[in-house]
Amino acid sequence: MALQVVSTEFLRTATKPDEWPRGEFPEIAFVGRSNVGKSSMLNALSRKRKLARVSATPGRTRALQFFEIRYRPNPAARPKVVRFCDLPGYGYAKVSKDERARWTAMIDDYLRQRSPLRAVVLIVDGRHEPMESDLDALRFLAEAGRLVVVAATKMDKLARTKRGQALKLVERTMRLPPGTAVPFSAEEGTGGDALWARIHAVASGAQAGAGGVMVEGEEGVGAAPEPAEPDDEGEA
């Protein structure tokens, strides 16, 4: 798909519902462990290098960050609008218990209540088997009734001959249908078109073509996963 990003704009930072952007433009949220490459992914998708801050210090995102993207699905199409929401990473623990509780409540409110939210891109580190916190996030999103698109980042860190098996491990561990996880590398610039195709499909209401999964919820899933222990690697 020859998708073109026309413009990218930072909208606002929000910590409570009355600060969320108004309007019913379709919205896609991005969530993952700290240092999984979320900021690099947002920058790559927006075609703007410094849209989201890439930091070697985990836990920099401590509120909801909203962005508005205008794009053309193809050169002949009229521009469409989609909003991205960057959620705090759930893999950082060097904050107080009160701060973790605030983050959890903030994310929980957003994922349960945000009406324009069409899907959540759940980002995992493609180099490793998904962690328990990743599975907790998937279960919570399922319980919240959200469409989930799983993206496996940092694929450039793997030899090309090992990438297929790594992606299958992600899908098998997360019990995803084969072929639904998107391999992504901001470093190589790969996976962006495939992920944009999923985003455009779900933003346009074509859920069946979005390549996301609606997994069945489980009783007693509870609140959004709390921040956990940080990795020792940078965000890139």
C-alpha cells in the first residue's frame, strides 16, 4: 500500500478523562514494556524522527500522549485522520507505589472508557519469548473487549534466518492465529507498511481486514498490568 503521511501533530498530554482530545476521529493506542521500542515505532510510523521521545532511561512516558496523523491511503485518496495514543510502558518499577497505582488507574480508565479507540497495538520484543507481563496485558485487553494487533519489534537484532521462528514463538506463546503478529524494525525500516495497513483497515471500520485479534476474556482479569521490573537495554 503506497500510504503517504501528510502531516503529524502532537495534540496533548493527558492524565484524566476530561483531558482527552475531543472528537470521534479513530484512535489507535500503543502499549508495551518499557524499552521495547515503542517510541521508535511511533516515530517510524509518523515519518517524524522526534515525534515521540526515544530515551535510554525507561519510564519516561508517565501520561497519555496524543498525536494526530493525516495520511492518504494511496496517492489519489483524500487525506484521512487517525489519532495515536502513546501509553506508559508497563515494564518500569523505579517509581513509588502511589505512582504505579496512578499509572494503572489512568491506563485502565482509558482502555475501558475511550469510545474512539479502535484497536491497541501491543508491542513485544521479538528477540525473546513474550514475558508474563505481556500475557497479562493481552488478557486485560481481551477482558476490556479491545481489538489487539501484536507487533514484534527489534527484529533487526536477529539473524534473518531466525526471524520466522522467533515470530512463530511470539504467536504460539500468545495463542495468536498464525500470521497475525507483525514483525517490525525501526532500525531497518521494515514492518511499517504492514502495520499501517492494519491501522488503516481498523480505522476505516474494516475490522475483518485489520489483521488484529479479538481474544476471549477471562474472568477475574482485573485492572491493567502494573509497571514491572525494567530491562537494562535502551529504548531504540
